[in-house]
Amino acid sequence: MLHDFVVGREFFDALTAFDEQIARAVAAEGCPLCGGPLHRADYPRKPRGAAIAGVGEAFSLRHSLCCGRRGCRRRSLPPSLRFLGRFVYLEAVVLLASLYAQLVGALGAAARATKVPRRTLKRWRTWWREQLPKTATWVELRARFVPPPPAADELPRSLLERLAGGLRRDGRVAFGGVVSSAVLGLAAKLLAPVTMRSVVDGSRFVRGVGPPGLVE
């Protein structure tokens, strides 16, 4: 079943293009504190792809912006569809490995299959169920769903289930395919502002990116 969750290079090519689009949109509006110009100050990251998204490790440049006005120099970190805040693993890995652990029902088995340590999967489970639901981004996001919203104690499965139109116990989407790149991309888009530590309003910039099937 794990091979159904493996993410290919084309997916990260698309997300990289979206991240570039978001960074340009944020830069165009200038510093949100003083109005000064925002200059690119990108920096390298060393993301982990585990057994799910190894090709994604090559897409390691994190877009970042810095105010060019003397006396401010405030950093503005644009939201990203590849990186989930400070998580070491790529966002796609956090989503899919967490989902896989839910589906197989055993952290040990999920760790062996995904190559994500059991303690990391356990920490992610706590983040999905206890930390994410308390964020302002999740409060805003859940209100966009037709009631009932995705169940907080079943994240991320409940979120992907709503986006995909229903997941069976084997992890396949009810309409016949696996968890599609469109569903995974949309989930990444919706979650992009969650762990941002920035003065930038992430959700506003993220809404405008993506082709049909990725945009909500």
C-alpha cells in the first residue's frame, strides 16, 4: 500500500513554481511593518523525504524576504506549499506518513514502511490532534467547510477525506484513484499559513495560486 503514497518530481516542480509565485506576490506589496522594499534573502534547507518523497529533498531552497529599509530589516517569510513551518520533513511527508500511520493503525509498522521514526510519527499525531486545532488558521479553515467540518481528532485523515471525497480503509480515494496530487496540493495550500512565524498574512497570498483542481 505504501507505493500508492509515493510522491514524484512533477509534484514538487509544481509546488516550487507556486512557492515562487507566492514569494513574488508578498515582495510586491512591500514590508507590512514600514512599507519598505522587500528583497530576496532565500536560504537553503535540508528537507527529509523518507520513503515517500525522496525526490523532494532536491527542492531545498526556502524563499525568504528581508526589508531593505534601514532601521527595519524585518524578515518576512512567505507561506510555502513545500515546507510546513519548522518541520524537518517535507510537508507532503508529514501529511502522507501521518495518514499511513492512521490507516495501518500501528506506529511501529508505519515507521518501518515510511522510514519516519516512530517517535516522530507520534509527535506528529500530537501536533495534528492537539496543536493544530488550536491555531487561528485552523479555526478559519474549518469554517470554510460545509458542516460538519473535518474532525480534529482524526486529522489529517479527516481533512484529506473531505478534500478527496472519501477515503476507504485501504487509503484509496472513493472515486477510484489514490490520494491524488491535486488533493495533496490542495491540502498543502490550505495548511501553508498554519505554522508561519511571520508578519505576513499567509492565507491571503496562498488563495491566489494553483491551477484548477488545486485552487478552492
